[in-house]
Amino acid sequence: MIRSIFRAYGAPPSPCEIGCLRAVDRSWRRAAVARLGWERRPDGVYLDLCAGTLDLAAELARRPGFRGTVLGADFVVPMLVRGRHKATRAVPVGADALALPFPDAAFDGALVGFGVRNLADLDAGLEEAARVLKPGARLVILEFATPRFAPLRAAYLFYFRHILPAVGRMVSKHRDAYTYLPESVLAFPEPEALARRFAAAGFHDVEFELLTGGICAVHHGTR
């Protein structure tokens, strides 16, 4: 279903984009880039997987001192087209994260922003990311999590189950997209479980940090 939704309508906006967290969303992207370790190879080649409209690729490409290239890969080409002018060093590439058209050990690092929960096979996607990374390169993943503080958790779940679908239906004719969005977030593995699968895919020094009260987690591991 996810491919048909994205290809017909593009990816639905994230909960941040149609809610009140846009500034927070930008801070999360900056946090992801900060954990990539790109400063070791500022002229390197980096990968933004499930890149959408290239927001995360552009965040890296615009960093002061960055002289490399960021390839933004996504199977929804119209979304890449919409974001293609966000940064001169961010280059869109039509590609499936489960079967990337790149050789082994091609990239100096990789990022994924709120995209791994959309993969049909999460473990295969992590293994494919590991394949195209050079030894010592880092993969950083941003993904939503469920807050652990009970009052915040209750408000968060109410937002995802009731407010987000209602607002989504107001801004889109495609009801399935805004049913899928909260369902995909709530069904996604908790950070500890994702970290274990990260390690099983061939990464070491795997860690995660909870951001903004546990609404988001930034994961990182080294190939």
C-alpha cells in the first residue's frame, strides 16, 4: 500500500509538517547531521535514504565547511523533483532503499529521516545500507518514538490517533495516507528493539538518544 500512496500522492506530510513541531523538526535534522561525523571527510560522498524532498540531504549539504556531495535516494521521483533545488550539493537519485543501484562500500556516511518505518522489510533495508557504506562510516536514523512519561505519552497518542488523521483529511483527498501515517509510527519498533536490529545488520557502536521528551529518537551506528 505504501508504494501506491506515495506514487499517487507523494509521501504524506510528517506529523511535524502538519502540526506544531516544524521548528522542532529542524532541530532533529540538525541533531542527525551532527552525529554523522562528516567532518572526518568533508569532501566525501554521503547518502540520504528515503530522501523525499531532500530536507535532510540539504541540511548536511548546507553545513559550513561541507565540500562533498549528498545523494538523495527515493523511489518517488516527483518528490525528489520538488526538492532538487534545496542545495547545490544535494543530488536526487531515483532508487529503492531495498535494492540500491550503488556498489559496495561507496559512501562515507548515510542518513535516514523518518523513512525506515516505511520500508517493506526493515532488516533488509538496514543490511542494504550497511552494504553501500565504507568500513568506519556511520549510519544515522531519525525516527519517531513513543514518549515514556505518562502524561506526554497520553497526549501524544491522542494526537496521533485522533487529531493527526482529522487534520490530514482536511488537507488531502487521500484518506488512506493519513490512516497509514499514525499506524506506521505507532507500530514501529521501540528504540531498544531498533538498536538490536541495527546491530544485527552489521553495525557496531550502536547507540540511540531520545529527543524532545522521547517523541523522536536518533540512532547511530558504525559500519
